[in-house]
Amino acid sequence: MFGGAELDLRDAELTDRPARVNVLALFGGAEVVVPRDWNVKMDVLPILAGASDDRPRRESEHDEIDLVVTGFTAFGGVSVTD
């Protein structure tokens, strides 16, 4: 709340897919950093805010979802980057 957070998952190894992250951002932002080859599903409810996967699309993506980002943001934002 009124701040920011970064969750860096670039060195994470998944044993059970999909992994889940629940994010709550009020008047601030949250950034989730993932490996380039992860398939991420965004399920965040933004109220006067934004929720986006800022990574460029790749031709060789796999169909299995690696991470589901859920949660809520108001007057802030949630983004996924690599």
C-alpha cells in the first residue's frame, strides 16, 4: 500500500505447474519478474489501475501455463516482465 514490490522468479524451478502468485497493490505497484520462456496467465482485477504482461510475444511458446498471477490492484499496477 502506497509503495512497490518486486518478486524475482528468474531462478525458480517449478515442480508442479502452474505456480500461483496472489498480488494486492493499492496506490502502488507490483512487478513479477519471470524467466523468458514461462507462459504466464494474468487474472488480476484492476480498478483505476493496470495489469499487464509486458514481455514481447514469442513464436516458440509452449501451451502449458507456468504461472498464474491473480489478485487486485487499485490506483496502481501489476506487471510481469522478464
